[in-house]
Amino acid sequence: MFHPLRVAAVDRLTDDAVALTLAVPEELRATYRYAPGQHIALRRTTEPGEEIRRTYSLCAPAEEEPATLRVGIRLVEGGEFSTYALKELTVGSTVEALPPTGRFVLEPRRGRFAAVVGGSGITPVLSMAATLLAREPQASFCLIRSDRTTGSTMFLEEVADLKDRYPERFQLVTVLSREEQESGLPTGRLDEERLRALLPALLPEGGAASMDGWYLCGPLGLVEGASRALRTLEVPREHIHQEIFHAEADTNTDTGAAAAPPRPAAQPSARSVSVRAVLAGRSGTWPVDEGESVLEAVLRNRPDAPYACKGGVCGTCRVRLLGGEVHMERNYALEDEELKAGYVLACQSRPLTEKVEVDFDA
């Protein structure tokens, strides 16, 4: 459930990005415990009563019972929540937040790890690297980050601090697409071809395949290109983890979710469709109105159903499909292993059979 948290700090990172720090009351600190890489959903209710939710990754090192939560927020054109965060939120404001969630995580352990990030994709990876290096002396981390310019780069000081504190275990490679650097790599986009050439030189001892885990985060194009490059370099699929921040499609929302593909022609009669859902240990069966997703049908009857972006990006509404069939229109959150295990995104799932059964608790 959502809890109101007080804004303790609003730190300007760039002209269009801030770090928002939320104070966690002592009685809620166990509730807001998080693994490095997880995110929280923030909610704002406007005066007409409209509810706006967005997910933002936690960027600070993970703690057992955190006294504060820190997220990075970049202004998105037309983004209702990001505009509110950058232009209206101040110290002392109150923001409603769900407990942390997400499966894009790196639990500290021995080994060599690496990440390729673009823009605000640095946010969860910053938490991963900082937590790993602080807790596990037998671990190293290589961060390859892509940004437009130095001025648009989020968390410059925090990343520089990691480099100063762990010079032997933290490797940083910066690529700028719109600004020349005095030293380092030439200007240009960090695409698949460039990564295929860069990684063997950057990781001479065993190459990309010798890393114990790769973490890709950022816009869809960068993440997909990096994934293809890693597979070409014989990195096992199970070592590649990814999270999409923007899907680079016809959209002006904070999520950047892509336009939906056409639905299958064969659909059951809307009047005959029902969904049975297990949520927080309770179950119910409800009709699905024409054009509704599984999530929309459940929300009409269970307002406590979890969701955030409704764009297939954050994965907050992940459910296990127990019965029936659905058409999932978009998916930028679930990995192949989750799909094979029967998980779908409730916000993107349209019933293909008259009865559908899902489990939010699975």
C-alpha cells in the first residue's frame, strides 16, 4: 500500500534532472527495505481526483532499514509527474510511495560485474555498484555509460566518488554522443557495432563472456543493441539482465512505452469474459468490459491492485497466468525466463478466452 513520505531534499543534478530524497519514518523502515536496483512507484492525486503514478529507481546504496529513499527524476516532455517533481516539489512536500519492488537487482557477491547504461539508466546501476563495492571486497564493477553531454549527465559526483574510493575495483568508461572529450573515446552513439569493437579491448582478461553479470539499463535502442553485442561476444543469456527506461516510440508519457501492435482478430464476446484474480490472499471473479485489460477489470473491483506506468515498462503489475489465454500487447519488463514461467503484465494483457485466472501474489 501507499504511504505518505516527506520530501527531505531536492538536489539539482542537471538542468532537467533532480535527485529526490524522501524521509522514511522509523516504523516504516523495514517496509521500505530494498535490494540494489529496485524501484518505487510514486503517486500524485490532482485536484480533479485524477491519479498519476510513475516508477523511479532507487539510486542510493541499499540499507537494511533505510532512513531515506533517494530517486533520480529526469524531466520528460509532456510527463505529468516529472514536471511536477522538478517544478513544484520542495522540501517539506509530501509524496505517496509504494514499497520497493523490481527484479532488476544485483545482490552483493564475489565476482566481476559490468553495466551499460544510457541517460537516466544510471540510476539503479549506481545503487548496484555502490552497494556491491562497499559490501564485497572481492568484487569489481565496470560501468560503461552513454550521455549526450557532460552537462546532461546525471550523478557525475557520485560516480566520480566511486572511482576515487575504489580505484582498483571500479572501472569507468564514458561516451558522449554530442560533445567532444579532451580524452577518452570519440564522440558518437554507443550502438551495437561500437560495443562489439569496444568490449574486447576494454576487458582483455577473458573478454565480455568472463563477467559474472551484465546489467543493461536505458532507452530501448541502447539496451537491445548492447544485448545483441553481448550475445555476439558469447555472453550467456542468463548473465544478461536488462531494464528499459524509455521505449523510443510514439509517446509523450514518462514511461516512453511503445504503441501497441494490433490485437488478434479472434476475441471472445465481451459480455462473456471474466477474470478471476488472487490479490493479497483474497480472490474474486469479475466481468471484463469490452476493450479492458486484465488490470483495468481488476482495478474496478480491487483499487489496491499494484500498477505504476501502465505502459509495459516497469513490471509492477506482473501476475502469473493460472488459467485461460491472454494477448500481451507490449512487454519491456519481463525476461524470457519469466514468460516461460507463465508471468504476464496485467496492464497489457487482453483476454483471448472467456475465463482468465491470474495471481498477483505469485
